[in-house]
Amino acid sequence: MRIVLRYILATCFLLSSLLKAFSIKAFEQEVQLYGDVYIGTWVHSYSLEIAISVCFLEGVVALVSLWNRMTFACSLIYLAMLLFFVYLTATNLFMPSLLGSIESCGCFGELIHFSPTTSFLKSLFLFILSIANVYYLVRATRKRTTSNI
């Protein structure tokens, strides 16, 4: 089960990274929009750097996870990133700005557009998978250490 969860998360993150990287300018605009509305206007100044960093981090973590290296660190990074994405998409869905919700999350670049509801549900689903991944990883580690004693 743990391996299946790892592959699902890695595939989603790798696909997301590649699709955002192909349309980095569009993703930069999404970062600006979310930053201006929900985080702070300071994000606008660093939106390209943030967009590139997110794409790079998602891609590297996915590749390292697929190679079965540093699985606990990758699992925690998945968990942290998805926690932030759940927060951001929930804020967009449940507490829209005065102008309304942002219509597309930019999660998978320009190829796949999600409504605020589906974006939140996708993030929540992946977050739950990430929690399960960490749980099974910790459980497997405990079994290994207790069997060595």
C-alpha cells in the first residue's frame, strides 16, 4: 500500500511540475493572483522565482521519491506542500475575495483547469493520501526496528 501511495503522489507531483514548467508564465500569473488576493502583495514581486521554485521542488521531490530515496523526507515535503495547497484552495473556495473566487488554480498548468471546488477536493484527496503515506512509512519503520531487536 505504501508503495502505491508513493507512486501516486510522485506521479501527480511530477505531472504537475512538468505541466506548470511548460507554461511557467501562466503559472507565474496564478502565483501573482493568489498572492495578491490571499497571501500578500509582496508575493507579486517574487512571483517568477516562486513559480520556478515550486516547479523545481515538486519535480525533484517526485523524482527522488520514485527512485525510493529519502522516502521519509519526501513524504514530509509532500505533506507540507499539500497542507499549504489545501489551505490555499480552501480559502479560495470558502472565503473568496471581494471579487469572487479565483477560477483556475493552475495546479496542472494550462492543460487541466479545475474549478475552486474540484481544486480543493483534489488537494484534500492528495493530502489524505500523503497522511496515509506517512502513516504507512512510520509503521513500516517501526516494524523493521522492532524485528531487529
